[in-house]
Amino acid sequence: MKHIIYLFCLLLVLSCDDKNDNVRYLTASSGNINSISVVADNVLWEGKVGEAIRKTLAAPAKGLPQDEPMFSLKQIPTPVFNGFATKSRIILKVEKTDTTAVVINKDVYAKPQTVVTVKGKTNQEIIDLIKENELKIIDAFTKQEVAEKLRRINKSLLKDEDMENALGFTIDIPSAYKIGKAEDDFYWVRKALSNNKTMDLMFYSYPLDSIRQGDSTIVDIIKMRDKITATKIPGEDGIIMQTEDAYVPSLFNAIIDNKPAYETRGVWEIEGAYMAGPFINYAIEDKVNNRYLVAEGYVYAPSLDKREYVFELESIIKSIKLK
């Protein structure tokens, strides 16, 4: 009987091994947020192909008061792209081949990971492919980095059920943030940095007919945010936060929770107090409740780079789910 049981167990183990032959076990990816490993031969990187890559992916991030690159780039020569070098979370590979394509793959060498491969027969063909697919490439990398940021955020979340119930949505906010002001129709959430520097979030709503379509869209959004900051954000001696006129805000179409949204990036200021910083504002269309749910993040961090602060706020807002 013992021999029969032993034989059965042996067959079971062998059977499991056969089934696992086709399973790929990937190690965890690594790297700083928004840091791209660019795999390209030195000749390409130091020439016009590298120039096109830097112009596309290291262009100034939108909505910041000073120039900071959209992504940080690290070149890896093709012959040494192996081992630990392949574990970067976002990778751009550039190859001169007899085919032409832009291919986006997930979890090739590690997990999670996004690998974009640009293949061309000539340098000019590679440059043209990068320019033609700029938005697609940036979107692929941005989605991967937002997902990674949210994975890190979800390790410890703020208890914000009262806010979520009051405004009809759910959101993932790190526990490092604290609710600074709570009203039925307005919430102000803050994270303290060093030396009185802060990262802030605001949540409120207004009717769908408050935003006109076309050239008036950005005007209506700015008018509404300036009204909210003037009445809801406490100031001293009548000094209020307003949108900085010298930096024209940028307006983009976005998707939050599979719903259309307006994304506005710009700079705020407190005139007379010499305070200013970047903001990112999302007006999310909520037809079920006949409103726009507005989620805005802004940063006060003079003398510091602000790209990663704004990206954290953007990632938090993109976790929103409407009820």
C-alpha cells in the first residue's frame, strides 16, 4: 500500500512539473518613478536619433513654473543590456533592423514592466516613428508609472470615508495626508513637507452647465477654481490664492474612471505674499448626478523640483471612482 501511495505522489509531482514548464517566473521590476532606460547603441544615442528621443521624452513637463523634464532618461548601450539592466520598469529600445514598427509589450523581462521598441531601417525612419507615435509612447509609460505610484500609495491609506460619502466617490490617498477642512460640498486635504512646504488636494463639484464648450471651457474652469480658492481656502488680511495670469493654463482631454474629464495645468499665486506653485485640476463629467466632480492638487515647494510632487497628486486623482 505504501508503494502505491509513493508512486501516486511521484506521478502527481511530475504532472505538476509538466504543467509549469510553460510558466514564466519574472522578478520584480525596479527604478525611480518616471525614469526611462533607453536601450540604444552609442552612435544612435549621440546622434540625431538620441536628440529626437530627448526632445520627445525629456521635454519640459507641462504646467510647472520652471523647466523640468517629463521623464528622466538613462541610456544603456545595447551590448550591455542584460541582467539587472533589464529590470527597469519602463524601457525604450531603439533598433536598426530590416523592419519598421513601434511595438509596446508588457512584462518582458520583469513585472510590472512596459517595453516600447522602435524599429527602423534608417536613422531618419526611427526619428519619424518616434515623432509620429509620441503621444502613444508617452501614454504607455505614464500609465505604467501611475499604476506603480498607486501600488506604493495603497500600502497605507488615509481614512476618508466621510469625504467619500459626502461627495459620492472613492479615492486612494496616502495616510501621510490629513484632512484640513471638511464641509458638505468641499474638502481640503494636506500633506506637510519640510519648512512649511505642502502638497494639497481640493474636492468639490458644480453643475454640468457651468462649463461651456469651445474656447470658453478653460475660462469657465479657471473662473470656478478662483472662486473656490477665494472662498474656501483661508487666507490672511484678504490675501487669496488665484490663478497666475503670466502662465497661460493648458487644457487637455482626459479619462478618469472611464468618464470624460477636463485636465487643466497651470500655476497659482498669492499676490503680495510671494507664494506660487503648480496645480493640476480635473473636472470629471458625472452625468448621473448632473455635475462635474472637481479634484485638484497643488504644490507649494519653493526652491525644490516639483515634477514628482505633481505626479503624485495626479496619480491620486486618477484613482477616483464615482459612485
